[in-house]
Amino acid sequence: MAEPLVPLPVVEKVSSRVIRVLGGNPGKFTLQGTNTYIVGQGSKRLLIDTGEGKPEWIKALKSVLNEEKITIEKTILTHWHHDHIEGVPDLLKHSSNTKVYKKDPKEGWLDISDGQKFETEGATLRAFFCPGHTTDHMALVLEEEDAMFTGDNVLGQGTAVFEDYATYMKSLDGMSTQFKGRAYPGHGPVIEDGSGKVLEYIKHRKMREKQVLDVLAQEREGGWTSMEIVKVIYKDYPENLWAPAEKGILQILEKLQKEGKVVHNEQKGTWSLSGKSTL
């Protein structure tokens, strides 16, 4: 079953150089809301992500900036999804000199390259390109803490969704070697053993692959549709999660098809073992 959400305060100082401000947009996919992070220890700081433009977010952010007597010099966006970038207009209305960075940027924004460093008093962030959840996804290593802002590749609760499964798995492998400390996720609570959580994600995904193969190993005339596979693997989960789960299962099936382990009957929309797969 899906675990209940851990309650999180709207604003919390989660380390000596990181303040988390929730995006004011809780939901099925955003969990407690999008995490946005103020990073640094001086009067000019960095901001990671901006939520989706909810008035609660900019109100909370301005309150922190006023209390701490700080300004945001740069904001770094982990990826293009609306719940991470739509707060930019409100931010710029409040702080017109703030520079906005994102890989594959919009007009007026600045690009991010793999390995690029963002420095401010008390904090150095190093960009790590890790596509999979999206094609433009960037994580950020906080060098002073040997920690990583994982964006939406790794969440504080539950598992992440992805656009490209094989690319996502490769990125998780890469992320696991970049840091040894905490993970500050795009949604959900701080993860104390961040690199351990990344390895857990890898293990979980490989388990899902095995589960798919195990279901297909159950002889069924005509094969299995992706939703039939979902209903077996996710039988203990709420039905409203089956449709998004199916997208992930389809990605796994496509990867297994490329590896020659499964075959797809496009006419019937069913899948079956190719006969080469070893379980």
C-alpha cells in the first residue's frame, strides 16, 4: 500500500545552509507539495525550484527573505515540469534582478551545463545532468554537505515517474556515485541516507522488471495487456494509481522488448515472453 504522507511545515530550516519552503500545491503526484530550497549562509542566496505559482508559496518565500534579511541572486530549476517553474513570474515580480537557470532554457533564462558550479556564501552547488524523469533533468550536489538535491528523480516518499526508463536507470546509477550524504528531494521529506535511497530505487526498479517477467511467465492464451500486468503487480494499491503505474510498466516492457526478452503483439496490444528470457 502507498504510505501515508509525513506532515511537513510550510517553512523549515533543514540544515545550517538549507531552508525548505513548500510550494503550496499538495496532491496525489506532488505529495506534500513541491519542495523549493533556499541555499547559502550569506545575504545573497540561491533558490532551487519555484513551485507552480501558488500565492501561498510566494507569500511564504517573501516572509523568509524578510526575516532572514536575504535576497535571491539566482534560481536554478531542476526540470521543466510546471510544478517547478511556474513560480518564476512571482519571484521576478518580487526580485527582478534574480537570474533564472535551467537546462534548455526559455527565452531570457540561462542554460545549465553538466558540472557547472553555482557558488554563494556558505554553499557550492554542482550541476549533475541526470535525464530520465525528463530530458532536461538536473540534480545539484551541495559540496559542503556531500548532499544532493535530487529533483524528481528521487522522492522523499514513494517512487518517481519517468519519461524514459533505460535513461532513468542510467542516471540513477550515476547519481549513486556523486554523493554520500543527505538527499533533498523535489517532493517529500529530507532523506538522511541519500545515496542509499538511490540504490534502493535501482533495486526497486529491477524488482519491478522481475515482477513483469514473472507475470508473463504465467501462461495466458494471447498474452497479457499492460493493464492486466498492472492489476497483478499493483493489486494492493488504490485503483487511481493504476493508470500512472501502467505508463511505468509500458516503459519496462519496451526496455525488455529491446533486450529480446519479451514480444509485443501490436494487433492485440498484448505482451508475452519471447522464450529467451531466464527468470
